[in-house]
Amino acid sequence: MNATWRQRAACRGLDADIFYPVSDDDAWEAKAVCDACPVRQTCLEHALAGREREGVWGGLTERERRRVLRQRRRTA
């Protein structure tokens, strides 16, 4: 996957700590950034393909990404 999507990401230059919240309930700030991001879907697919275990990627927490992967396995 082409890494140039990262250059267009809304999170570029922001404090990375907001994307690694202590709990899912604390992920609202990161999700707000992702909501306005032009590369949100690409970021999410990158995280799913790489099985990112921590943080908010593409607007989803690790728990939410696991759910997406389970749903995709069921429909495959």
C-alpha cells in the first residue's frame, strides 16, 4: 500500500497520544479527527491488513477493528 496517504492524513502533525487512549471511552478526540480525514478508509484498511493492536486507526479502536475483521471472515 502506498504510504503517501499518510501525508494527507488529518492526524499528521498532531500529538500521537490522542490516538492511543487509555480506554475506548477516551477515544472520542481521535475519532473526531478521523471523522474529518480524507484518507480515513485507507488508514483503516492499513490497520486491518497489518493487524494493528493498539490505537485508533481509521476512526476505529482496536476492539472495533476486531469486530470488523470477524464480520469480514463470516461473509467471506
